[in-house]
Amino acid sequence: MTDQRIEISNILIENAIRPVAIGRKNYLFNGSHDAARRAAMIYSLVSTAKLHDTDPFIYLNDLLTKLPASKTSDIKNFLMPEWKTLQEDK
């Protein structure tokens, strides 16, 4: 191709999927299918927090400390973006 006005690069896509590929590779060594499933759940929660511009540590800390004592009807308060909205109101 001789037209150099368009840069052909997939680096942005590669950077976006790199954490998923690394996580998938790490799940192979979790010891059991159940352990891999739990790791995937935590990975999903961390990714969701990042997607909503929230510190994953703060979100997981709040989730793991308050959720066990919560009622089933309160679960919606721990889902994004509801949780973030409630934190901003404090």
C-alpha cells in the first residue's frame, strides 16, 4: 500500500484485551474448577468497578463487608451504577 495517510495498528484493541488474556492464563492454575470460578467472579467485579471509574478496592471492601448482613431486597444497592450513586450521595 502506498497511501500513508492511514496508520494501520491494532494496539488499542490489543491493550484492551490483554488483561482478559492474562486472567484466562492465570485461571489455569487455580487448583480447581470452583476456585477458577471464584477468581473469575472477583475479576469481573474489579473490571466492573474500573468500567465505572471506581476504585476496585473501595468497591470490593464495601461489598464484602456490608453484603453479608444485607437483606435480599438490598442487593440492588450493591450493583453498579446504583452503588456509585449512593456513594456520591454520602
